[in-house]
Amino acid sequence: MKSLLLTLALSLFAGAPALASDNFDPARSADWHQEDDLFGAFRANAPHFWYWLKTQHSEMLNPSGVVVGDAHILNFGDVQLANGGREFALIDIDDGGPNAPLAGDLIRYAAGNQVSPFKISLNKIFDAYVQGLKGMQMSEPAVLQDALEHSEADYHARQEKYLDKMTSQNRFSEKANLTALSHAPSEVQQLFNQARGYFEASMAGYQILDIGYKTKHGGGSSGLPRFWYLIERNQKRHIIEFKLEKEAATSYYRYQGTPVERFPHVAQIYRPANTAYGPYKIVAGPAGQFLMRARLNPFLDFENADNIRDGQEMSLYIANRIGLWHGQQDASDDLLQVIRLHSFEKLVNSYVDLMKKENN
């Protein structure tokens, strides 16, 4: 799967970055990628969901707008702001797009919740979302309040601890789990050599201390290379990641544009209104389009299901926030006219059943 994804990415971005739908084939299917657990499989198969949704018929799917594309509890968190403080926001905007059914976000989010460790009833998710769609915001759960209330000193101490773990003597440590570029497959080395000048131009004024790469196992970006730089200026170090971007999962429903085209629409709604700490932008060149971001260590983390109750409270809160974000958009009134609990439950349960069948 990893080599296939990389081959597709390399072919998609070979030559000048496409700025139109030349590479998009609306008739192609999205194959299911099997994983050990169903929630992991859900996360790895956002394109499969949007391709499936295109085959469904419901009035709920008519109102369209800017969507998250891959809404689940691990894709939201506390985002540090450049001027201090934190906001709750979307972490990854890889699969979002400006022209897809708003209800698709809700259906995908609810289906993921049903196979996660934090499962809550569909009627509660629906009610929380509709309240948000109407502009009614839920109170922040205690675990989120705690994450947002940490001081600046707390945050920077946490980052230093993270850097100390990931580095040793101004090199990446074994705990960073990186591979040297000299040991990378030839196609990864080729991609890096084509993109390197664009990466380093975006870090002008910084000393480069070390470079490595990794591929993520599982999730929607599984198999795609991420290039890590350890850089320093004024005795302050940072880890910067350049993640190769592929076509958005939402493009399996309707074409959404290339990353450089679609990201501003998604970021405007789902990322912090104020400037986030560290870079978060697309770096585009002949080798492809990459998301450049600082590797940071947020306080909010549900990767390991240590506290089920906190996760359930956050799951409900996220449903409400998605509704609030959707409620800012022109199509929200139309959606309120056609959204129905019964139709929502039917679509969610149908996709959950399909996931279970596909992942057997």
C-alpha cells in the first residue's frame, strides 16, 4: 500500500503542480484499505467514505459548503497561537474541500465515533450538531478547559521536553523514528532532491542541523513521506515537517482543487482566526505540494484511550463545534430545512455495517 500511494503521489505531482482537474477521474473507485482495528480502518479510508456517499440519495446531501473531510476526535486539538494562548481547532486539513455536502462531515464523524473507544448514541451526536448549526455552543468539557488554560511557560516547557526527547546533540534521536535520506528508497530520494530547494528556501535564516524522513503507518496519510528538518536560530531549535499532500478524500465525491487551491477555504473556517504558532502553509514546486508545519506537542491527546469519559464528552463537544462551523456558511439554513434524525441514523448505520464487512 505504501509504495502504491507514493507512486500515485509521484505521478500526480510530476512536472509542474496541477492547478486544474486534469488528473481527476470522477469514475474511479476508492478501494478499502484493511487495518487491524476498525477505528484505524475508518481513519485510513476517508476516500472510501466519500466515494460511498456519492452513491447515496438523501435531501440532506444537497446543501454543500466547506467541509473538514476527515472529521474524527484525533483530528482536532489545542492549537498554539503566535501571540499567546490556544484555540480549539482542526489539526489536519488534508481532506477538506470547498464544495461537498455539509452533512457528509456529520455522517463521517458519527460513523467514526461508533467504532471508536468513545462511542456515544447517534441521537446525542445529532442533537449536539443541530444545536451548533443553529448557533448554540456547548460548554467546553473540563479536559479541554485544562488544555486551553495552561500558561505560556507551561507550553514552552512542554515543547522543550518534546525537543529533548526527539533530539540528541543537535541530531534527531532514535525516538524520532526517522530514516536517513541516504537509506531511503530511490523514489523517496528522488522526491526529496526535487523538493529540497523549495523546502530550504522557506526556512531562510535558519541553520539546518539534521534531516530525516518517515512514513506514517495507518490513518489517511499512510505511506506518504514526511520530511523532517531540525533547525535553529538564535539558539532556539524547531522541528519542521514537510508532508506530501495527495488528492483530498472529498474529491471522491466532487473535485475540490489542489492543496494550494483548497487549503485557504478550509483553514479560514476550521483553523484559528489568529495566527498560529509556527508555519502552517503549502510549499509547492515541481516535485509536488507539501504541507509545511512545526511539529508541536499539544496538551489535548486522545490517541490512547486512557479516559473514556473525557473522550465521550469531547466527542459530543466536537459534534457541536462542527455544527457551529457549518452554521457560519451560506448553506446552513438549507441544511436545517432537510436534516432529519432518521435519515442521518440510516446513513451512519449503513456505512458502519459496510466498514465491518470490508474490514473482515
